[in-house]
Amino acid sequence: MSLRRALVDVRPLRTSADFRRLWISTSASMFGQQVAVVAVLAQAWALTGSSFAVGAVGLAQAVGMVVCGLVGGTLADAVDRRRLVLWTTVGQTVAAASLAAQAFAELRSFVLLLVLVGVQGALAGLGAPARRTLAVNLLPSGQLGAGLALSSLSFQVALLVGPALGGVVTAAWDPAGAYALDASFLLVAACGLGGLPSIRPEGGDRPGLRSIAAGLRFVVVNPVLGGSFLTDVLATVVAMPVALFPAIAAQRFDGDPRLIGWFLSAIAVGGLLAGLASGVFARARRLGAVQLAGSLGWGVALTGFGLAGFGLAEPLWVALGCLAVAGACDVMAVVSRGATTQLATPDSYRGRVSSVEFVLGAAGPDVGNFRAGSVAGMTSAPFAAVSGGLLCVVGLCVLTLTDRPLRTFERP
């Protein structure tokens, strides 16, 4: 493969004005979210001085996103998807502006902060499944992987730059400034959606509990979709390592708190490099095999990180390298899984299937970190990392051998 084809494929941005608008909208929304994260944490701590209260803010946001994500899936299969994403984005903009107003007015109400963050999370969950279905309606199937890789690349950039910018803005202008910047990014996101054509589902069901149940049944009986989501569960619930970073930094690397940031940055840097070289996997036809390979690489790399925690792999750069490889493999798996999910699903089910993907993506890492922390509490942090990585690898090997439809799935 030539160097040009290995680099990120920008054809979707070059050939489709509608995808260009969607990409700008999605990138602005993600960037604003990362900026606001720092402000929310800082304000919650300033108001309460309680780590439990800070955690409660994250819980309120997560619950709203998960519950409304399922509702958003059934709505996305019944109404104009472009309009649903537009109005939920407008609602998020209003919520961000309200956060800025309460911070500027110094109301000092933790309950109000909790409510506004929860509302913004609920609106994000309501629109997320529909947003995930837009790219497949705007791009030919041969460019869908490239389009998703571009979205993943902008997410990695937002993950690296957004919190740093949020910290600078919060320090200079208090949380009100970061919330106002979030509202500005969301306004850009809404404007980008306004230029898209109407995108209505083909033959979707009426929204409701019966529609949600039908979507879940469709995922369970479809081996490609079921296998794809099981791959995600094995990678996150079984192997997520973030909760182990403080303990491994303390036990193995002299307890320098900067190492926790380095561990997180290593994953993000690996993901960013994979995004820049996404032409290697975004152009691939065998999406199922690419997805499985990426997830296996994630599990193997995290096993290596756990061995570094035991002191069996030295020096520090080995642990950071393992995390960078894990981040790169994660992007590879996420992009190919997203393309597989959209291409293997009839349009009438895309909203509900996307809601399952969204819920797993929102809840899986948190559940995985809880598992990792629990195992580490009973054993040790390195053991939790190694056992999680190995279980992930074993589970994926079994899935690869038994799920032939997923293993051989190709894009049209």
C-alpha cells in the first residue's frame, strides 16, 4: 500500500458537501463537550468540596444519556433524523447557555448544576442514535469507513485539546467562560445540521417500548450485529484499565501523579496516530476481520501494560507504548465496528441498532472500570490489568472461531 493510501482518507470531505457539514457539526459538538467537562468538575468541587458530589454529576449525565439513548433510537426510526438531531442540538445549546448564566450569576446551587448537566446529557442521548445514522445516508458504502475514521480523528483531537483548553478558560474566566464556549461550539454544530437534507427512515416502526424491544431482538438474532456488540463488551467491560492507572502509578512507578495523565495521553496519542493513518483500515473490505483484529490488539496491548505493572516489562516507556498501541487498536476497532453496524442493518432499524451501540459505548467503559477496581481491590492492580486483557483476548478468539458471519463480513 502506498503512503498516500495509508494516510487518512479525506475523500468524504472533498466529494460530499453534506458530509462536510455533518463532520463540522459533530466535531464542534465533541469539542465543546470536552471543554465543558473541566468546568463541570471544577464547579461541582467548588460548590461541595465532595468527591461523591462530583461523581454524582457524572452519574446524572450518564443515566440521562443511557435512558434517552434508547428512546432516541426508536424516535430515529420513526421521524426525520436530521430534524431530530438538529432540535436536540439546539436544546443542548440552550442548556449550555443556562449553565453559563447560572455560573455568571453566581447562584451557587449544586442542585441546579446537577439538573442542567442531566438535561444536557439526556438531550445528547436523545439525538445520538440519529446522528450515528446520518453518515451512511450521505456517503457511498465505499467511503463510509473513511467518514467514520475522520469523525474518530476529530474526537481524538478534541480529547487531547478540549480539556486543556477548558482548563485554561476556566482558570481565566471561571466556569462561566467554558460553558459559554461550549454553547458557541454547539451553535456551530446546529448551524451545520441546518444545511443537511431531510433524512427519513425507510419503513420504521412507531416509537414506543414495543419498537425498542423489536430493535433489541433484531440485534440478538443477527450474528454480525450481536458479535460486533459482544466484541465491544469484551473490550470495555472485561478489559477497561483506566481505574487502575492511579494504583499502578503508585505501586510500580514511584507514585508520580503526572503518570496518570501520561497514561491517558498515551492512549489518546495512539488513537490520534491511528486516525492519521486510517487509510490502512478504513479502505478495507473485510470489516468484520478488521474489527476483530483491532479488538484483539487492544487486549494484547493491555495485557502488556499489566505486565509492566508487575515489573515484568521495563522501563516506563514500555508501559506507555503498550497504552499507545491499545489506543491505536481501539480506533481501528471502533471505526470498523461503526461501519459494520450501519451497513449490516436495514434502514428501518438503524436508529434502534445505533442506540444499542451508543448505550454500550456510554456505559461499557464505566462498568469496565468498576470491574477493574473491584478485582484490584481483591488482588492487585497489575493482576486486574493482566487478567482483564487475557480474558478479552480469550473471549475474542472464541468469538472469532464461532461467529463466521462476523468474521467474513464485507462491506458492499
